[in-house]
Amino acid sequence: MPASLVVWILSALLLVGVLTQKWWEPKLEARGVRPRQWPVRWWLVGYPSAALRIASTWRRLAYLNGLSVSLSPTSRVVGRDLVVQGQALKPKPPRMSVPVPTATGLRLRVLLHPGQTPGPYFAAARAMEHAWRVHRVWVTSPRRGLVVIHVTAVDPLAGHGPFARPPAPVLLSADVGRSEDGEPWLIDLRKVPHWLVTGATQSGKSSLLAALVLGLAPQRVALVGVDCKGGMELGLFAGRLSALATNRTEAVGLLTRVVDEITHRMGHCRSWGKRSVWELPDDQRPVPVVVIVDELAELYLTDGSRESRDEAEQCATLLLRIAQLGAALGVHLVIAGQRVGSDLGPRVTALRAQLGGRVAHRVHDEASAEMTLGDVNPDAVITAQAITEDEQGVAVVAMGGRWIRARSHQISTADAAAIGRTGPPVNPFMTMPDPVTFEKGEVAA
């Protein structure tokens, strides 16, 4: 489709939306729907205006940010061996598709010129935000020779715009909030078995843990809590928890039971000739266990005594074993803390490397964000540092090399108390049948 025709169509849509705005807005308000929460405003006014700005500024934006190339660069030969290369007089911008509207913005595809890489497009994302006057732009490259530019017109984390409906509940998956693209923020422990949650005091860690417990509470999942601050946080859900440790001595005993259960499940899988509990028959599969640790530092810090050091060493070893062995056996870790760095102990770095899901709330220093997101993307560290005190619950979520801003649901004390009144499932420890012994040559059915 020619670019001039696209501009004419978008201009017509924008004109129709503006001229009829006084007619359709009162009708929506009469039905109790605020226009800012209804996609009609975005489709008739917001999308055409944003698409027009993109179409009118694309050539100059591509030129200023080094995205344009010249198929016939100007040059002249001086003498025999000297070639003077001049600046291209007619740079050609990359070919851009028609912007496709989404729930909170739009999306467009760009074909790279031969020899181009996605790097300059990643660097030009901030320039696109200012040129197009949108909330955020991020760039992905799903395949070779193609980049996709995602545009968010408004900030969904501030409550603006329509949101996608959460998917149907799936075992070990919980809808804990909304991401910046308007989609549900899902923590799926089948895809990412272990998670690390960091952030300063009152940054939203407790709300995230409460949202996670709320999402997992209706499922046949055993929740095990370790809260060495006397159970002040996780104690609200004590009625739903299968076990709760409120000090380090109790934590050692509880984590030891979890490791023993992992060992038992390993023998059970081995007897059936399977590599994980998810390959077992339904009647032989044990209950999944999610271990939630609130404030990891309380398990590692010591008072200098030998007994305290031994307990801290035991906790560090047990957590590392759970992280290394638990994923295939239905045992998952969710660890929260203000700082999770090597200053806590020698095994913290090894534990952090096993936690594939990362959530960084507001932090007070760059080192705290670096500990959580430094091995994911430097831009994610900068974004986490930009979260303010007014954005409680907002965090940078990283998994699988991709990161995005998200905000967890705000769970009130009454909602937390309601979770605590629900009954826990069957005790997950040693509830499955004993390992089956087969004669040599037999195979489990």
C-alpha cells in the first residue's frame, strides 16, 4: 500500500473521530464506561494521530539515527588510487509496514537493508519515543532481516487503557499483575521454575508474594513458607500453607524435609524410568511444592557464634540443593530479599545463578539492581533505578533474556486474611507411593 494512501486513510479516520467525539463520548458515559478505558477513543483518535506522526517523521528519524542507507553513495576518484567518499545525498529509510493497532498502542514491522543489524534500532528506541510522543518503544527481532517496533501509547501500569483478559488457570501458573504492554503478568513455574524477587522496603515485594499465593491457592499445590521475621509476612497465609518456618532453626528442619522429599521423588522417578515427575502417570505424580522464602538475608546473617554460623551454612547448602535438583521433581523456589549479593555469604552467588526468573522493584543503589538484572541487560538495570517511591508494586521482570516493566496486583489485608482461611492440600511430604522395584528387564507401564 502506498505511503500517501496510508496517510490519507489515517487522516480521514482522525477527522471522523474528532468530529464525532461529542456524539459518541456521552453515549459511552451514559452506559457507565469512561472513554479512556474504552478502545473507541484509541481507534478513532489516538491510533490515527500516532500513526500519522510515525509516517510523517519516519524518514527524518531514520536519517538522524543512522537507520537510512544510500544504494548509490556519492564518490569521486582523485588520481588512480584515492577514492573520496562523500555523504549520501538521498538516503533511503528502511521499508516500514502499516502500523497495526494493539490494545495499548501499535506495532509495526521494518525490513532491514542488506548489511544492517538490529543494534541501531535498539539504540534509537528512546528517540522514537520523543519523536512519536508515546509512553514507550521497544524493539525486537523475531527473525533475520526483520525488526518489530512495539509502541505503548499510554502507561498501563498507571491504570490507563484496556487490558487483556487473563488466561484460564493452569497448574503452577498465577496471574500476579499487569505488564507494560497491557498483557497479564503471569508467573509460570513450569516454564521458569525458580524466581528471585528483590527491592527496597515498601517497594511491593510483599504485594507480589501475596498475589502469587492468591493465584496458587485454588490449585492443588503445596505452599511452604520460610519467614524468619517471626512470620509477620507469610503468617497471614498460614491457613493455606502446608508448613511455615518462622526462625532459622525451624527453617533448617523444614528445608531438610524438602531435600529429603526431593531425594524420595528422585528414587520414584528412577524406578519408573522417567526423568521428571511430569512424565509419571497422573496417579503416581506427587503434589508440586512451592517454597517461598521472605527476606533471604535473615537465613544468612549470623551473630558470630559457632551455632549461628553452622545454621547459616546449612540453610545455604539446602537452598542451593533445592534450586539445583527441584525443577524436574516438582519443587520450586521463590526467594525475596532487599539485597541478594555475595556480601551475605559464599553460596549466594551460586544460588542466584539458579534463579532464572528475576523481579527487581525500586532499589536504593545501583549495586542492588545490578545483582538482580546485571546478567540480563544493562538497560534493565537503568530502568529499575528509575522506579520512584510513588510506583509501589512496579518492577522490572526479566526471564529468558527478555525484560519488561510490570506492576503486581495490590492485595489488601482482608484479601490476605481470606487466603489464610482456605485449607491446605494434603501434606506433600512422603505422600506418594514408595518407589516401585522392578526385576531386571522390566519396564514401568
